[in-house]
Amino acid sequence: MSTPQLVVHRDKELMAEAAAARLITRIVDAQSSRGSASVVLTGGRNGNGLLAALGTAPARDAIDWSRLDLWWGDERFLPEGDPERNVTQAREALLDRVPLDPARVHAMPASDGPYGDDADAAAAGYAAELAAAAGPTERGGVPAFDVLMLGVGPDTHVASLFPELPAVRETERTVVGVHGAPKPPPTRISLTLPAIRAAKEVWLLAAGEDKAKAAALALSGAGEVQAPAAGARGRSRTLWLMDAAAASELPRSLYPPA
């Protein structure tokens, strides 16, 4: 796995704009070299802020949206269209305003979907969809995502992998149902660390003073069970995209030079 690299911006608005520009470049490069691109989205204020910035970025139209596959790192197991679902928020922030191919938007199942209220069956169904999209040379039963984005929670959780809960200890399955999450709603679906680590690049988004302790812990040698963000690494690159507030408690040895 790659060693984390830090990019610290003045504030969350600048971080969102810079991350959006970085994502456009990464998608265009992938489409130029391979014909298509694959990105895993994250929810929360930072993930949605990036999508909103992407929607107003001058270079947005450089992306061929019809050749972009979108996946999610986790989802709240709620009915379709619920305003708390990550996919609902992503559609409002950007997706409904760009010409995506609906067949390439891979939302996680809802609680009123084909698996009913069985989150574990829904997770297995999403794992099967990922496996079907993985190429013969791609390992781990998931596509080799070009970019997988994760928000970092104040408790160091990423996706819906919370400290000490069973999901963060999973070593075989790529997607799991999460029960009893400490943050509402308690039932969720999440990629696991093995699936996250199949990505070429993993970007962790952290903005705000409430993320400072989590970032310092995850970047200072904590174990992934106690600090799930510490275990989120990409195969070729791991980027922590931060604002100054979130980086305020980092050891100076980790802080990038001015």
C-alpha cells in the first residue's frame, strides 16, 4: 500500500475547489488512456462540497460523463429517495445536472429495494455487482477504481467502518451490512478495507476543527481497528486532502512544507 501524502488548503472552500480540479484531471487522464474511468463517491459535508464544486468548475465539461462509472463507499440503509441517503444528496449536488449513463451509476440498494430490509443481503448484492464489473486481471472482486474518496469522521471512521465494530475487522468480504452504528441511522452498507485498498488512489477528505484529532490519530501510527482511517490506503497513491483547521493538530513532522 502507498504512504499517505498530505495536501493542506487554507479553508474548506478552497479544499473543495482544488479537489474538484484534481478529480477532473484524474478522470480525464483515465478516460484518455483507457476509454473510461471509475470513481467511488463519498457523502457528508466534504464529499457533497466537492461535488458541488465540481458542478461549477470551469473544466467540468472536459469529462465525458457517459464514460464514467460511479460507485459509493457506503450508504445509509433507508428508503429510496430519502434525503439522508448519500445517493440522494449526490444527485442534488451534481449528478442530476450532468449527462451520466444511468446504467453506470451504481447506487447501493435501498431498504425498500429488491432485498427489502435485509441489509446483509443488500450488501451481498452490491458485492456481486462489483465482482461483475471487475476485469479478469483485477484483484479482490472489485474494479480497480481510479479514485476512491472517503470522508473522515471525528471518530476516525471512513465509509461506515467505525472503530472497533465488526465491519472494520472484515478481511474477506468486499461489502458488508453494518448494524448498530454509533451514528444514525444505525443500519448501513459499507465497502470494507479490502475493497478500499483495491483502488488505485484513495483520497481522504477532512475539513474543520472537529476532524483535527481524528486526522492526527490516523496519521500518527494508530491501528486500523482503533482508527479506521489509518487503514484506508490506495495501491498507488493515498492523499489526505485537508483544510488548515483539520491539519491543526498534526505533528510538525507530518505537516507538508509551506
